[in-house]
Amino acid sequence: MSESSGLELKDFVLPFSVLSMNRKEPFSLDLEVATVFALSELNRTKGGGYIMKQSEEKMAFLAKIGYPIWYFPIGERALIFDGLNKGSYNLRYVSIPEVKTFLDELKQSSKNIETYEAFLSNYLRYFEAPMNPKDLLVRGLIGSPEFLNEFQSFRREASEMVEQPKNMVLLNSVLDEPAMRSGVIDLERLQLSFKEENISLKRSIRLINKITHHYIREIRIKAIADREEYDAKIKNQDEVIAPKIAAIREEHDNQTISVTNSINKQILPVQREKMKLEKDRDQTISRIEKFKIEAKSREKAGDSVGEKRWKEKSNDTKKELSDIEEQLKRNEKMLKNIEEQKSLELVRLHSDLETSVKGARQPLLELEASRDAKSLIHKQEIEKLENQTKLISDKLGEISKLRGMDLARYEQVSLKGDLGALIVLFYVPFYVASYRMDLKTRYLILPPSVVNPIGFSTKLKGAFGRAKIKGILAPRFGSLTLLMDNIQALIQQNSAFETELAEKGEKNDLKQDNSVLEKVRNGLDYLRNEGWLSEKELEELKLRTV
């Protein structure tokens, strides 16, 4: 049993065997010992052989041992330690930048928008620093979720041990309460730091988003106020400028009328001359046609002199027509030059108008530009606040998830505590048979088992000459059975442990206790009656109890 250290410590022992769901027949301790004895004997090498004579193994001892497993409460959880300290658990996590520093600086810098914007810029890459992996090694801690799940259900079947169990060897726990407490304190501190960091990370996310939202709202209110202020100034300036622009436009209109009238006066005589020339041209063309007709008429009449005279008149008139057309060309060119001059003058006047209007509107344009610039600055400031806040907030969220995984990993290596502050040393029962042949020693270890009923497949094996008794016990757990491997490994690696196991096993050898042997014999009879043993197997096994 465990020694007291001033704390509330209790020892419990777990059952070796339980009935399977299909078994209805009872299975007493006598039957348990008889079954284990039978299985141990069946596993013993009997010797013999025709060509190479093989020695017979002797069973040095058959003992029931208790493997120490510690239940150590930590807050609302409990940790499970391997009393033989076979192996350790390595809790790996990553270090992160100091969250408290970030949160304190955030609170300090949030008093005004200028310091807050500087804070965001300074801490934009703060949480992007490389996060180095770290390890916390806890001696003897069992962190296998499968093992813990099995042990969690198994331990509820334990009974308190008020005195040393009869016919059972209790292995001494290598780990004591101070050694475990040291690991527990380290875990507790680390776990507390994880919780505090996670709380600070989530608080930082809420706070940074709240502050940013507050200042964005202030910027938007200021943007509305600035726009309204500029709109009022623009309206007032527009009222001042409007009469000036109206006067400029009126002056432009007057100049346009004056230029148009002046140029139109230049156009009038030229246009009049053009019309006169066009009329002369039309009359001359008509005369030429008339002269041609007269010439043809004289030609038909055979009046060659008259024909010649009319042709000469036609030719002379054609020369007149050519002169008129030349004059028309000059006239049209003059008209075109005047029209171009008019267009140029009107374009110049319009350009002067635009320049004058722009000059008059300059104060208004400057106000509008200032308003738009202010609006753009506010928009960019909001976007910058949103983007920087999102970058930092997203990174905080990623790290919070990492810490959440670390916290969940701790949940996986611990059990839900339900024993208060009670530290419990549980003993998991195994049966160990030690065989010796010449100078060699080997061990058979039987783990906690379920007891099966005898079924058709078991009877079929018996019909083929196989030992049916091998089917009565089946390992109850998967990961808890790994404790057998620990025992075998310690036997191989630790001579002191093997010596201790041998001494305690021989001292508590079930084969040397006559009262136990009597129970074994009674149990073997029951097993025969139930169908697990043949008559021959029963006789051979009973001989080993004498």
C-alpha cells in the first residue's frame, strides 16, 4: 500500500476478470485461479522429442501482481501516471509573442486616433515572428487517449484496499507523490499560461475590433461634417461668383454679336458681287447656246459667212464666260477667307470665355478640390484601419486556435476528475507465471480479461484435439494490455526489477499455498463439468497440484 505523505491518499485494486455479455454462469475467484493455473500449465514446455531431446520447463512461481497506476487530480481534471515510470509524455507546443505586452500597449494607445494608428503600424507584424516549438517532458505521465478512455471505465470497478490483499503481489511504485507533483505543477503552470494567453488573445480581438469600429465611426462623422462645411462654403462662393460669370457671359455674347455683325458687313458686298457674277455667267451661257443654234441654222441654210460670224461670236462669248468664272473663283475664295476669319474670331471669343469663367470659378474649384481631397483622405484612413485591424485580428485568431489546440491536447491527456482532491493509487491485476529451463527464464503474463461462455467454436476446437480452456479468457482491453509490455521490458532491461519480481513471486507463489491449491482442484472440477477440460487434461492438471 502507498505510504502517507500528509495528503489524502487511498489505494484501490481493480478486478482481474469480469463476465462477458454472453456468459450467464458465475466465475468465482476459485475458478479464476484454477483457470490461470490451467493456462499457465498448458503454456509450460513439457520437454520430450525423438531426435533432439528437449528439457522440461519448471514453473518457478505463479503469482497475481498489482501494477501501480496513479490517479492525480489537477483542478477539475486528473492525470494518470505509470507507477513504474516506464516512459514519459512529451507535451509539444509553440511559443508565441507576449500577448500581455500587446494588450497593455493596445489599451494605452487607444486614447486618441493618432496613437492608435501608430500602434497598428508598429504591431502589424508583431505576431508574425517565428513561433519556436517547445517541449514539456512529464515523467511517467500516460497520455494515450485510448489508454485513458479504457482506464476511465475500468477504474469505476475498483474497490478500496484497506489491507494488503491476500495472495497478491503489489509492485512498488517508482514514482512518488513529490515526483508526480513536480510534473503536475509544470503542467498546471503551462496550462494556466495557455488559458491566460487564450483569454488575452480573444480579449485583444474583441478590443481591437471595438476600438477600430469606434474610430471609423468618428472618421465617418468627421467626413460628413467636413463635407457639409465645404458644401456650405462652395454654395456661398457660388453665390459670389455667379454674377461675375453672368457678366463675363454677357460680355462674351456682346463681343460675339459685334464680331458677327462686323464680318457679315464684309461678306455682304462680296456676296452681292458673287450673285451678280453668277447671273452674268448664266446669261453668258445662254448666249453661247443661242449663238451655237444660229451657227447650225446658217450651216443648214448654206450661209457659210453667217455661220462663221455666229461661231466667232460664240467663241468670243466663251472667253467672257471664262473671265466670269475666274472672277467667281476669286469671289468664293474671298468668301471662304472671311468665313474662316469669322470662325477663328468666334473660337477665340469662346476660349476667352472659358478662360475668364475658369478664372472666376478658381476659388470654387479650389474648395471642391479640397473637399474631394479631404473625402479621399478619410476613405483611405478608414481602409487602412480596416485592413491593418483585419491583418492583426486574423493573426490573433490563428494563434488563439493554436492555443485552443494546446488546451484540447491537455484535455486529451487527462481525465475528467470526479474524486475531488483525492490522490489514488490503483493496482491493475495481472497473473505472472515464471518458467525456468536450464539457465533460461521466461515469463507469461495474463492481463485483465473477460470470461467467455463455452460455445460451438470452442467445442469444435476440442473435437480437433485443441485445448478448449484457451478460449475461456480473452484480454479485456487493448491499450491497457500494453502494461504487460512494460513488465516484460523492465524484466529485460532492469535486473533489480526482475530480482524484486522473482522474490515477491516466489514468496507469494500460488502453487505453494495449500489452501489455494485446494481451491484450484475444486475449480478444475467445475471447469471440467462446464466442458472446458477433458478428463485427461483434468487428471494431468490435478497431478501438478499435489
